[in-house]
Amino acid sequence: MTIRYDGQVAIVTGAGNGLGRSHAVALAARGAKVLINDLGGSVDGSGGSSAAALETVAMIEAAGGEAIANGANVANREEVDAMVAQAVEQWGRVDILVNNAGILRDKSFAKMSMDDFQLVVDVHLMGSANCAKAVWALMREQGYGRIVMTTSSSGMYGNFGQANYGAAKMAVVGLMNTLCIEGEKYNININCLSPTAGTRMLEGLITSEQSDIMTVESVTAGLLTLCDNDAPNRSILCAGAGGFARTYIYETDGIYLPPEQQTPENVRANIDAIENPQGQEILVGGFQQTNKFVAKAAAYLGLK
């Protein structure tokens, strides 16, 4: 079955270049009306221009699609609220939100200023939260919504010089984990995309040969599966260079220590059993961990 978005309205942040542009163009090609958000700044977030967003709009219109431009800074709640209002005024609804906007301020943690740390968190985490909040009531009222957060392997696994970026990118996974629970009964599905592509964010870090195969279009193919009616909920889809994988967060079954044995020495002595992957599970709510530990204690104490 062909994935289509006819009659739907999408907002794609950071859509003036790279991945965001590819996402927006592809959504429009498959029937969506798209608001192209882009502050128009450089990779480090400085400056601003409407040229990039308008260029993406022109590309979509030239292909017969429908799009409008918006220059909101996603870290500014008032500007984000106005952005969503613009989409609603133009088309009456918002069905899809792709949180793609991002910046880099890479340095080792020893050399990184906390202003640079804060700015990256503001754009990636708070920007995603601001945009999700701005469409949340609307999607609940509609009884439909698809939201995609953009995470990164730098957040899930770490990367030298990216303490700020990695922290923000792992944080949006936590945001997804709760929003997908709260949005499920309203048919609002939230997922994460973990992309790798030869965009300006990787300039100087990869070879031209690597860049040639790390196309933005290959990542967008994955993104599109997170935006339609049959999209999953609570998935982390990794995509790059034609490769696709899914990241899960597992918790080992663990052990129980009775009160008289609950010392750091005994925890250390049992670390192999604690880390044993046999019986590990994917948990989908914080209380599942609590319930597991309480059940272990109750079983030891003979309680029901």
C-alpha cells in the first residue's frame, strides 16, 4: 500500500536545508500541505534569513504541491504558537509535526561554555517540547496526530565533543516516552528518528565518498513511515545510507537483596547477576520497574 498524506497538514521545523527540506518535499509529494519552518541561521544557530524556507516552498510549489514559509525560532514559545496558528489559519488543522530543527556547538566538555550547553538544549529539547505543546490540544481535539522527534546516536551512545547535543538528543527520547502514553487514547502517535546523513552538520567530519551514499532521501524514507495513519508508537527508528534499524532500551531482570544484605558491598558482589541479560525486558512505563522490584521483595517476604 502506498503511503499518502492527502488532506493532511504537516509542520516540519528546520526545513530550509538538508534533512528537513528532504522531509518536507517528500511529504508534499505524497499529498500533504506543509508549513516550512526555518530560522535561517547557520549550523551554530547564529544569524537568520527567510531565504532557505522560501526556497523549499518554491521547490514544493514547482512540483505542484502546497506550502507556506515560517521563520519561528523553535526555542521561543510565542513564535512557535504563532507558527501553529499560521498553519491552522491557512489550512484548518495540523496532523503531522516533524521536530527536525537543530544546531551544533561542539567542544569538549572541559572547553564548552554553559551558555553553549544551554543554547543547544533550548533548541533541540525545548524546541521539540514547544512545538509539541503548541499542537497538542489541537491534535487531542482532532483525535489524530503524528509527532516525530529527532534523536541521535550521539545521545543514545555518546560522542566526543557533544555533551550538550547528546544530552538534548537523549532527552527527546524521554519526552517521547511520556507523550506517547498520554497521547495514545487520542490517536496521537509519537516516535523518534535517529538519522545520519551527509548534511552541513557533518561537513569536515566525513569524506565526500561517505557523504555521497549518506543521502538525505534515504533517511526521509524512514521518516515517512513514522508520519502516516499506520505509524508505530514509541519507536526509535535509525536510518542512514540505506540502512535501517531500531533502538530499544532494555532493563535486566535484576536481583533482590533482603534488608540485612542491602549494602554497597553486596550490590558490587552481585554485579554479574544484576547485569545478566537473561530475562531482560523492554519496559513501557516507569511503574513497571517499581512493580518488578516490589514483586521481588514481596516474593522473598512471602507477601501477596
